Amino acid sequence: PRIPGIRIPLRKFPFLSGALCIFSLLVVPIPKIERQESQFPSRENVIQQKTLLNDSICSRFPRPSFTASYLWQTNLPKIVNASKNPLLPGLLNPEDDRRLYSLLFKTLPASRMRRAVQHTPSTSSSQRASVRHIFRVIQRRLHDPENNPPLRIAVFGGSVTIGRGCEAGKRAMQNYNCAWPMRLQLLINQFFDMDLVKVYNLGVGGTNSGVATNMVKYWMYPTELAKVGPDVVVNSYSTNDSLPPWDLKDDPNADLATAVLDQARNGLQQFIRAALTSNRCRVPPLVVHVDDYLGPQQDSLLGEMSYNTAMRQLAKWYDTFAISYGEVVRDISWLEGDSTFFNKNDVHFSNWAHQTIAWSIGFASLELLSTFCDDGFARAVYNFNSTGGDHNKIPKYYLYLPPPLTRELLRKDVEDKY
């Protein structure tokens, strides 16, 4: 530094450098910084907006943010009561009540239930309309149940989905009242003390995603559902889609893990594309994948997890909703040998496993709600309608389908094929 009229060789007197710095701080006046008001709207102003109050289910929950874990933990006693199945009076006894309580409070805390969430659709993508639609249906049903129908959920799957082997001591080929789709409906409706959702169990034993694809594509729904179509479609074919191809099953050199991965990806992808384009006159249904498979259908553990890998790849590619019961209890079942959630000799399992599937879907749905409300609050604060860029130009209900995710799809070609 230089002082006017004086030159000081600081290299020869280095101790003067620090002294001059202190001197300059004492002599040079510090400009006064005027405090400016934040340009962001206050929390009170934001939550008064219609976005989060009058026309949104988010107004019923803590603002501006909440988590699925918080809602789950604070409502555990109510969840316990809502989980009791009045359609199976033989399970309504003190012993089963204690088991129900122990599972929810000890074995399956919120920290474990979070494993169920494999992918939640982004509310800034083309799936945003589907997510917004289902929460609007729920909000209207809560506000005026007499004039607004429940949320319609169509579940596709095989023998596991229709409850084969669910109730101990009964060898029925199906048991709809014990199966997880009915338990999910009871869990939600008993929690809210009203018929908030209607779950249609369209499972068919011995079939795979190919059958469900045709049912969705050609509108093969029950008469009541066919009038408007489902708001949510659930693919629960993880067990049957995980079955190794028959021509490779006995081949000791076959790579069953890769074979099942390709098979599952192909079948599930066709279902997704058919579901998203099944009704071009209204908002596409929300596509949900439920992985309820633990085995046993092959020796390789990687092969047993191939479906989950394919499901997560496709969920991220198409931005759909992916849930895994397997991830919630895999370590308990495989590593600790707990038979509560897994049958070592058969792909079908007990009523406690079916109940845990319903809990997994319920918890994941709270995570979807939390994400939806967080994104809505962020848009209100920043006045954004999406993540920005050209995505703002996408029409409200316009659906962009990416090209099929295959081994032949190359990164250099994907932009032109989108």
C-alpha cells in the first residue's frame, strides 16, 4: 500500500504491513449498510395463497413442510386401529392386536418404512398432472363426499395379489378380503372414517404384466370402473415377472439374473406405456409399481432382485411411482430368517406380509404427498410453475413419452427420439 507523499519499502520492514492494515481500519470510515427488506414473500403471505389453502389437500397438514415419517409416527395409534380387518373376525383377538402393535411400534418403525419409497414422480414433469389430479380427487371427496366419488385404484397382479395362502388354515385359491389391496382400502378408509378410496382387485392367478397391459389397453375394466377409468393403476406382478424363463431354468450356464432383468423390464415397460396412453381424453392415471416379491424362484440373490432393479430403472425413466415391500423387510427375511414376511418354500405369504404391503404403500403415499406439498410451496414462494426452461411451455395435460428403454437405445440418439 501507498500513503500519499510517502513510500515505505515494506519488504524490508514486514512488521509494518500489519500495523498499516490496523491503521487503515481505524482511519478509513466504514460505509453504513442500509438494511433491505427481503424480496421473498413472508411465510404468512405465501400460505394465504389459494395454491396451498382453498384448493389443495396440503392445507390439512403442517405448513410449510412436513415429512412422511412425522405423519406416520404421530398417527401410529390411529394407524393400528385402522389396520384391523373387520372382514376377518378370526383375526380380531387380543393376541393379534398385540402382534399388530409390536410390528408397527417395534419391528417396522418409520426409519424402516422409508425403505419402501423407491421413486416418487416429480411434480415438475409430465406426471405432474396425474399427481395433482389424485390429490384433487381426495380433497374434493373429503370436502363434499356426497357429490364427489372416491379415488379409484385398479390393482393388477397374480395369485399373490388375490390373496392365495394369505389366511392360515385355508387353502383357497384366492382370498380377496385377506389380500393387501383390500387391506389398503380398509387402512385408508378406516383412518379417515369414510370411503375415501375404492380399490379394484383385478388380479388373475398365473398371469404376468402382459395380461395387465392388454386389460389396460383395451379398457377391460368392471362395468362400474369402465365408465370413467381408474385414477391410479397399480402393477403388482413382481412375483410372476420374476419367474425365470422356462427354457433357461434348467440350464446351469444360463445367466438368470440378466434374463429376468430383461424380461421384467420389457413386460413392465409395455404396461407403463399402455397405461399412460390408455385415455387420451383426460389426465393419465398415476402409474404405481408395487414390488412385493422376496422369492424363492432361483438361487441367485441378484436374480431375485432383478425385478426391483428393472422397476427402479423404469420408474426414473418414465417418472412413475415405485414402491417396494421387499426392500422394507428383505434383510429381516433373508439375513435373520424371520418367517413373518417371507415363505422359504413358496412365493405366497401370510396375512402379516399382506398387511405390511398395505403399510408400505400407505407410507410411500405420505411421502408422495409431502413432496407434492413441498413443491407447491416452493412454486408459491418463487412463483415458478416448473423447474424452469422450456418445460414451462408444456401444456397442462400434455404427455411426453420418452423412447422405450432398451439395450439398443444409445445416448447420442435419445434426444432425437424423445
